[in-house]
Amino acid sequence: MTRDGENVVDVENLSKVFGSLKAVDGVSFQIREGEIFGFLGPNGAGKTTTINMLTTLIRPSGGKAVINGYDIQKHATEVRRSVGVVPQEYTADEDLTGIQNILLCGDLYGIPRSDSGPHSRELLKLVGLEEAADRKVSTYSGGMRRRLELASGLINYPKLLFLDEPTLGLDVQTRTAVWDYIRMLKEEYHMTLFLTTHYLEEADSLCDRIAIIDHGHIIRVGSPSELKASIGGDVIVVGVQEAGPDISQEIAGLPLVKDVKKSDHEYRIKSEIGEESSIQIIDLIRSRGLHVTKISLTKPTLDEAYLEFTGRSIRDEESSKMDAFKQRVTMMRARR
């Protein structure tokens, strides 16, 4: 139903409230046809709740959204038929084979077996599971299960595919393999994809545009390069032994320095050319009788951008314990 030039997804002031908790707070964004659009944010930022509203699993508390030309509240059935979903948790039945799981998904969409049968084989080949098609899912590795979920999400020939934390809990090598399949869907099948992630490298590598989301709010939207460039230069972090005096204003007066922020024993400094500023900053600090305990220089990264926009960092390693916990819960549920 989407006409040429129209957005595949058009969201306006969408919100969701659970009791006193505002999980999603008036988000607005658009997704263009053929792009990979990402939600980047920590656990609890509102990413999954947004996907659940857009895929009609839960009703919004306010606002509106149009998917493939269909209003998510007025035309929920049409929305479901036009999208595919790869959820965060594993949903495949371990007692069924890979192809039986995909056929079951086709049955739920009302697709006749004369169509879903051959298509299921094609999808298993697409994700490299052709030889494991007739094996029970209980024998699959974590990476194989994720690829099966990806294939299942494509059974209804979706115009838009939702991927909720598609590589959560996977090792680096398997995660990279899943990225390759996602890129293939865009490049070879011209599919539009909407993924959520808290992995910085994943968002940077895959997404054409990223919405940084935190506490239910969209903070900034742009391409990875735009978000990184918006920081305004290299970032220098200097640690000093003494708590005072505060020489932020003196550092800010140095050539090429654009901004200075002090927190406890650290100065966070933006500079047009970090290599040159670092030397001048160290000389200034020493001239004031202070002692440098550490110094680091980083080029703009998504983590720096997230820190700039939200005031805190989002790092992959900080989420590793949560990933492991979620993975254990998912595996336990799958075996019930």
C-alpha cells in the first residue's frame, strides 16, 4: 500500500504508559524504504516497547503510527501481514525441526503449504541452515537458533522486518555472521529493516540512520557519521591528582579547544586537533602545580556521541552480565 516516495514507517508522538511508568514518551520518527534504521539505547530505554506497539502486540497510550500505509490501531491485521518480526527471545519449538518451525509460522499467517513449503526451504538455504532443516531445534547452537528466527520472520514475504536485539547473547564471531545476513537482506532483497540494539559496533556497522533513545525519549536521530561528527572534535580526558583549583576556564582559552567539562579529578576536553591540544593542556596543568595522573585521546565514536547527548556512557562490556542473564532465561524458557 506504500506509494513511491512515502515512508515505510511514520511515527508521531507515540507513547506507552504502564501504571506510573512512562516506558515510551512521545517518540516521533520516520523510516525510509530500503534503509536499516536502528534504535540505540540501554536496556529499559523503551526499544522493545516501541516495537511491540508498532507490531500491534500492545496498544499505544497516545500518538499514532503508520506502517506500510496502515494505521497500527485501525488496520492491525494488515500491519501484521505486511511485517516480519524477529523477537529478542528464542521462540522456536525445540521438539520440532527447523523446517517444521518455519512451516508453523506460515500456518499462523494463513499461507498455504503449497507456498510455504518451497519458501521454507529457500529461507533455510538463505541463512545457511539447509543441511540442518530436518534436525530438531534442540540440537541447534545459539547462532543457528538466531538464524532460524531470522528465516521464520521472512516466511510472509514482509516489506518491513523488525529485529529486536538480533545478536543478544551471541559470541562475537556468530554476531558478525548474523550481521552479514542482515546486510544481505538489504542489499540483495532491498528490504527495509528496523533493529534495536545496545551494541555500539552493531549500530555503527549496520545502520543507515540511528535514533539514540534513553528513558523513553528519542534524543537524536542521524547517520552514524552525523552523530559522531556532532560531537565537534576529538575528545581528551585528563586526570589530575589534586581536586583543585579548577582551571577549566584557562584550558578553554587554549587554541583549538572548543569545550571543557570538569568532574571530580578529570577534565573532559573537546579539541579540533587533539594531538596538538594535548601537549598544551599538559604544560598548562603542570605550570599550575598540578600533577597529571592520566590522559587519553579519542576520535569521535558512537559511545562519545551517546555520552554527549545523554550524559552517560553505553558500553558493550557494561551489558555483558545482563546479556548472560537474559540468555539463560531464554534458554530455560525454550526447554520448557
